[in-house]
Amino acid sequence: MRYWLRLGCINFGGPAGQIALMHRDLVDRRRWIDEAAFLRALNFCMILPGPEAQQLATYIGWRLHGVAGGIVAGSLFVLPSIGVLLFLSWLVATQSRWPVVAGLLYGVQPVVVAIVADALLKIGRRVLHRPYQIGLAAAAFIALFFFSVPFPAVIGAAALVGIAAGRFASRSVPPTAAEGSTVKAGSGRSVLAGSAGGTRSRWTAVGRVARVVGVCAILWAIPVGILWITRGPDDVVVRQAIFFTQAAFVTFGGAYSVLTYVAEAAVNRFGWLSAAEMVQGLGLAESTPGPLIMVLQFVGFMGAWNLAPGEARLPVAILGALVTTFVTFLPSFMFIFAGAPFIETLASRRRIQDALAGVMAAVVGVILNLTVFFGARVLAPASGGVDRFAIVSALLAFAILRWRPLPLPVLLGAGGLAGVALALAS
């Protein structure tokens, strides 16, 4: 518990930095898990929707101490960031007109645009290896930007294209006797193996998954049902609970990909917050510990704050933030507790890997759409013309990220200070 709480307080740097921290501490130093098991768990978490670093922490906690260990590890991984972001969200909501705070938020925005653009290049270089993947990325961008195709439809279509491409490529490779017979480490047979007693094992496995899903469904239904009955189906917090539950099941490719889906809905469809506030929230999530997907808590807070009655703003906003966080992370626990016993089978399934390859290619187009969404609103705001300060700041931050990388909190802090200086000078 002490370790996971400490990690929750220092896990800056996004998923790459968080995974590197866990590898150094848990594999190299403490030896709580060996290298092979760590990598298999990481591969498994990569194929799941949701924040892979938090899910990896949950899996390691489960492996060490069962369900209780997984709950402790996964919860403490995000608990400090919940408190920090609640305070910062309140600060943005109540003090954003104060020149220092306004300048700070203004200076952060172009840096966030540069961070998203840098992530686009990094992810694109890592996942776009075949012509069909480049085509998928372009098609995803066109579908989202020009035709407003729903994000889940884009992800589903990309998965199907990935599977079809994998099947086409496999025709030229002769099948081997080992295909389709995954072995669970340390057991000599897969959880899903079809040997003697396999039918009983399969039914036992199905029963276990059903229990996990059932418990999580009840844990979701009780608070959301109470909110539905007491506040009504049209209440902003109830709508947030339902929307972010849906989002939690399509967050393949990390927080940057789902932000396109969330930004379009929260800004354009529901009117929960402005595009500028959306960018500010991403900047806060980038500069605080915890998974980047914690930006959704900020969206929940600001959406409830902006739509709640004046006298009840703060309690409703806190409720919106906490409900959003709860429904965002509950599916992550469900995926780990239901799927961890099948880690060897699921992580190595060829069709799953093919589908993931298609999804990750589409994610590049999704992040390009997010870059355009943020860039257009920060660099050329609706008030007219272009923002020269924002353009120069974004280009300078992008150059630093590409050639002399700095920790993101440092870079965001520098951008915020530049914004404060400009605000005070004017």
C-alpha cells in the first residue's frame, strides 16, 4: 500500500513514464514480478480499452494479493491525482478571470497543442508500418473531420479491417501445429484449452468472468440508478455517468484518441465546457501525477459547474467529477479481474493482435483530428485572426519536444509563466 500510494504521487510522464517507473521498481529493484510476466501483462493491457499503466498496476496488485491487491494498487495509482485535479478544476472555474490565473491558463494552451502534435508523430512512427495502416489513418481522419462519423464506428471498422488484413497476409504463411494452442505459464495447459476436462475448465472460466462482470454491473447500477431516480434522466451528472461509461469501452489507443470523442461530445453536442477549457484541462492532466485520462474528471467537473444552479455549483461539480472518475475506471478493474487468468491466451491471439493493429493505425488519424481540433481553436480563435503568441509558443514547444525534450510539467510551467508575463505586461 505504501508503494502504490507513493507511485500515485510521483507518476508523472504519461503512460511511458509510469510503466518505466513500475518496471524499475517492481522488476529490477523489488523483484515482485519477473521480466517475462511484466511484459506479458503489459501486452495484455495494451489490447484493452482504458489507461494501460493503471491497468498494469491493477494486474500486478492482483497477481501479488488477489482482488484486494488489485483494488488497492489500481485505486492508489489514481487517488492522489483525483484530489489534485479537484483543486485545480475549482481554481479554473472560480479564479480564471484573475489575471495571473488567466495568463497561466492562456500560456499553457499552445504548449498542449505542441504536446498533442508531438504525440501524433511518435505514435505514427511506432504503428504505421504497412500501406493499409497508412490508409486506415487517413480514412479515420477523413471520416471524423469531414463526415463526423461516430468515434466507436471508426474504431470498430478499423478493427475489422485489421482482422481482414491479417487474414490476407496469413495466406502466404503456412500454418503451424502450434497455432491456436496457447499455453498458460506454469500450468502446461491454457485456461481455454480443449483437452480432457477442458469443457469443465471452460465453464468454470465463463462462470468466473460472469461473476466479475455481474459484480461490476451492480457497482455501476447502484450509484447511477440512485442519481437517475433522485436527479432525473436529463440531469447533467446522470448524462455524464452514461456518456463516460460508454467512452470507457472505446478508449483504445490511450487518452489522446478518446479525447476526440469526448471533445466533440462535451463541447459541441452537450455544451458542458468550451474548447479553450478542454485544452486547459488537458494541460492540467499533463502536468499532474496520474493517468492522462484523468482529464475526463476535469470535463466532468466543468460540465457540472457550468450547467448547475449557482447556489449548488460546487457540490454538483464535485459530484460530476467523482462520478466521471468512477465510471471511467470501473471498467478497467473489470477488464483486469475478468481477463487476467487468460492473459497468456488473449495477449497472443492472432486475431486480437490483427484487430489491435488496425485500431492503432486508426488512432493516428484520430489524434490528427484532435490536433486540428485543438490547434484551430488555440492558434486561430473564433474571435478572428491568428494568435501570434500562441503560434510562436506552440512552435517553440514543439521544437523543444523534438530536439531537446524536457519533462512535460517543466515545459507546461514555462508556457504558463510566459502567459502570466504577457497578461501582466498588458
